Amino acid sequence: MAATMREVAEAAGVSIATVSFVVNDSKRVAPETRRKIEDAMARLGFRRNSVARALASRRTRIVALVYPAMEHKLGGSAMEFITSAARTAGEAGYHLVLWPVSNDADELTELVGQGLVDGVLLMEVQLEDARVEVLRATQTPFALIGRSADLTGLVYVDIDFDRTMEQAVDHLYGLGHRHLVLVTGSQADASFRSYGPYVRAADAYRRLAAERGFAVVVLECGQDTDGGRAVAEEIVSTRPWTTGVLVLNEFAAPGLVSGLLRHGLRVPDDVSVLSVLTSTEMSTLVDPALTAMSSPGPELGELGVQALLRVLDGADTLPPRLLPGVLVPGGSTGPVRAGAAPVPDPSCTPRS
Amino acid sequence: MAATMREVAEAAGVSIATVSFVVNDSKRVAPETRRKIEDAMARLGFRRNSVARALASRRTRIVALVYPAMEHKLGGSAMEFITSAARTAGEAGYHLVLWPVSNDADELTELVGQGLVDGVLLMEVQLEDARVEVLRATQTPFALIGRSADLTGLVYVDIDFDRTMEQAVDHLYGLGHRHLVLVTGSQADASFRSYGPYVRAADAYRRLAAERGFAVVVLECGQDTDGGRAVAEEIVSTRPWTTGVLVLNEFAAPGLVSGLLRHGLRVPDDVSVLSVLTSTEMSTLVDPALTAMSSPGPELGELGVQALLRVLDGADTLPPRLLPGVLVPGGSTGPVRAGAAPVPDPSCTPRS
DNA sequence: CTGAAAGCGCTTACAG
DNA sequence: CTGAAAGCGCTTACAG
């Protein structure tokens, strides 16, 4: 079966170097010679051994996707993201290996030390990320999905939180909402340790609030249905005049809605809810489907791999790309109720 | 940085063969010699180059996870499954590459021909699967997640549809339900081309119906919220006496519930709904949380990789393992209503 | 345009 | 217990 170059060379009556030139199209070869070689390859069923090639050329054409195995529950678009990354790599002649590693640096050091991969795509980047230091120290080419705090010399693609939040706020603003709440996941203890997306989204939100002149309210909640319910409770009891909620957590968003409903509020008649950065798979699961800013998962996977491959090819690095989520209208947002009372009262909420 | 064996050998004053013996612990080495070598390795920061090792040993210690890129929407536990597979591989010193390929055979032939992987884990296996033939023809070691129709000589792990369906039916049966409906995805045209899980689950369901003596009703629906709504409509209009529904589609299950609610039925007071083979992430998203048979995704990933590695190690193949889903009680199932009328009437449905 | 040869960094019989 | 040597299947200067 799997013939080698040497066998092809013998069959074609040429040297194995010439076979290599034909296989890689890396040097001019006389048409006649090329034909003989191609015949022999077809006849013998030649397939280039990628391991030998990797050893000789010092390029494995394998890149690793590094992501935290446990920490964050990955969103609903993670699978799409990964498939998109793997396919983009494949189309460029690369393979993608999966390295679900803890956020500690030693495991990553060990893995890159094996020399299996040409580069690394780092997901779920922390603002201060030990893995980035490992990759720098080991001279491993890499690109980030997300951003650390210090970006000097780094190649990355990320979500455009500014534009995503702006579109989200504008959507609610356009519907007349002025009493907004932003719900994020926990932003942890020290800000420099916290999760980039929450921090950046909240920052963008604060800027928008300053521009538009509305009050900043940021609440945190757990990443599941119960978390969403709890924050609904908090909103109803401490800020009953709220008419619009932006939730930056696709697992909590449906719980938030059902929590509001349980308190006798109607969605969207009394309160509009917008799920920010979610897969539409998740946001359309509930009834009504949630209005959402959908995550650009597949695009991030593709652009991330492309950016990394550019680094590996020694070409000019791609400029950082920031992609906004896309507004997907659903049934959870609507015009602010006319004559909304500061304190909601289910028995008296005429539609606009 | 990355020192080679030859450098370690020189530094330790031994041959590179001896270094190899220490690194791989593959031969007895005198304690004194070993110590010198280990010292040198630590001093020079030696890391074994996995590509050179692969070429020399003819084992890359890489396995591929092959899954269809587009066809089926992968379930919510796909990410867990893949992470579990990657981690299991990693713990055994292997790497996992992702091959999202179309179901056509040529692409897979091309990929295995590169000699990059020692074996393949095949997901979303069809009853009649061209990829299985490719792997057989190319002598590639492989294991299946799922089962094709002809299993002679194959290594596989799969869901135990018999036990899963039995537990699901028993759950509803124990609550007094006798008018059941099974909802699956489309079972396509010719049965031999169809999707294993639907076929096996339906088969198991038919056996249970024969044993228990209840009528077999199998409906099909699209894999999303709208599909669920449509089948709810169908149930209400054509089989209004139904009190229990088993849904084999996690994306349609919530839509089914909301479809029933829209028709004035209460869940679970009028109709109980059980989501069969879903991630709890999805089934707990809605309110009430769905009672579910949760998919054994992580276990399948782990066992699948272990089964494959056994094949690669030339050890006795693991016997096929079939894993049942686990019942996770939720709010969508309850006792059959007392004195249930054959035709539900929202105005007259006393609780049991 | 083509070939001989060194070399990528290991593993593994084979000798001793 | 240790070493010399062949070899895994390619790539890539270097000659010609």
C-alpha cells in the first residue's frame, strides 16, 4: 500500500529528490520527468508521510487549540468555533490538536516542549494569563482568541465588545428603555484576574451610559438557570423600575426570564431581556425566543487560525480583528410600556 | 533550549541509546548511569522530540476524532464528549486531532494516508457507513462511537438504547401513564441509511410496548424549537388522549413543551414530557426544567478512547460497552391526572 | 533540470 | 549493562 518516495523514485527511474520536488511543487521539473513521476505515484498509491516530512522540514503543520478543561462552562457556540477552526486549519494543510489543559502553566510547558505543534491558539484568555508567558518564554508562535491586558506584540482576534454592547443598548434604547441593568458573570476578586469578556463588556457599557446619560447598574450572577432566577429576584426587589435587562450569560438568560415571569412580570411587556453573546441555538430554545446578540463563534475560529498561520508562514501578521455579535430579534424585547410606573404592577400594565 | 538526546548523551558521557533507555524506561540501566543522565536532562532542559520518536518508532501517538462537519447538529454534550476524549488521550500520552469531515469517503482516505495518526475514533456512525469501509480497507485501527449495522470484528462503545428507553418508559409508566408517544428525528428514507440512535431507540420502544402492552406511536420532528411545536400540534390534534411524550431530540423538546402550553395544556398536569438523551445543560434551561435521561457523553468519550488505545497497544480488545442515559428528574413529568378524559379539556383537569 | 548526500532526532535490533 | 550503527521517510542545500 503506502508507497514511499524511494519506491516511487525507483519506479520512475529518478532520484528521490526529484520526486520530492514534484510532490511539493517546489522546483522546476521537466514535463517528461514529472509525468513519469506522477504516473508512478498514481500506480503505487503514493501518499507523502507527514511525520517524515515534519521531521525533515521542522514543521509539523499541526497547531494546538488550548482551552481550559474545567473552569468556565464553555458556551453553546464552542463546538461551532472548534469545528470552524479545525476546518480552516485543514483547508490550509494543517491539523488541529485539542489540548484541554488546566490554567496552570506547567502542563502547557510540557506539551509545547514535545515539539509536536508549530503554534498554539489560546482560548479563554485571562487578562493576566500565565499561559501567555509560557508561550512567550518557549518562543512558541501563538495567537489569542480573546485578549490579555498587555497586548504588545500579540496576535489576537476577539469579540468587539464595544460595538456589541452599543448595538444591544441601542436596540433597547430605540424601544424606549431608559432603566437598564447589565447582568454579567462574577467578575471575581481582583480585577486583573478577572474574565476579559465580563470586564470589557462592563467597561463598554459604562462608556455608553456616560454618553447616553443613563445610570449604570451592573449585577452579577451564576452561570445557570438558578443564577438567572436569583438575579431576577434581585432586580424585582431592589430595582423594580427596571424595564430592560442585558444578560451576558446564555445559561442564565432563560432563568432570568422565567424568574421575572414568576414574579408576575411579563416579558417583554413589562421587562425586555436581551441575551448578549449567545448561540442562537440556546436563545431560541425558550418561549418566547430571546432577542440576542449572537456570538460570532465560527468567524472567530476561522480568523484565529488564519492569524496564527500567518505567523507561522512568517508573513506580515494580520492586524487584530474584533468582531461584533449580531442582533437576532426575538420575542423577549419590545417597546417600553406606555406610562410605565416606577414600580411595576402586573394588574396595570397597558401595552404601548 | 530544547536539548536533544545526543546533547544529553555527550553531557552525561554515555551513548544516545542509553539516554533513550532512560527516557523511555525501556531497559535496565545502572543506577549510577541513570543518575548522570537524569542530571544532564534536568540541566539541559531535555524534552523528547515527539516527531522524531514517531518516525523512528512508527507510532505517532496521535489519534483522530472523525465527525461529520455539517450534517447533524451535534448535541449539547458534544463539547463535553470531545474534551473527555482529548483528556483521556492526553493521560495516556496521546494527542487527539479533530477531523471534521463530510461523510464522503475520499476525504478520510486522504487524511489517513498521511500517516499522521495511529488510529481513528469515528463518531456519528451510520448504520451503513462508507467511512468504516475506508478504515477497514486502509487497515487503520479504529473504534466507533455508535454502531454500524454490521459489527463483526468492530470495536465500539455506544449508548444503551434498550436500558435508556426502558428507564424512560418505566418512569412514565410508574407515574401511571399509558398513552405514550415517542418523538424522534426523521428516520429518513431507506432504513439502512438512517440514523442509528433513532432506529435503535424506536426499536427498543417497540419491544417495550410489546412487553408492557401499550400502543406504539412514533412521530418524527425537526431538530429545533419549531419542530417541537409542530409535533405538539400533531399530538394535540390527532392524539389528544396522549398523557406522556418521550422526545429523542434535545433541541425540539423545549419547543414541544411550549407547543403544548400554547394549546392550553399543562405540563406535567395534563401531559408529561421526558427529554431522552440530552445534556442537562439544555434540559435545565427551560422552566420547568425538563425531566431527562441525560447523555453519558463524557463516559463515552473516555471509554471510546480507551477502547481505541487498547487496539493500538495490541492488547485484547475491550468488550463493547453500552452505556445508558441517567434519569434526571425535572418538572416536566408527573403523575397521570386522575380520571383523565380521552380528550383533554383545560377547563376540567383535576390534579391527581 | 537532476542527483548524491547529509541530516531531521529519535528507536531498536544486534553485539559485546 | 552499554554502545555502534542502521534506519524511520522525508527535505534541502550543494554540485554538476
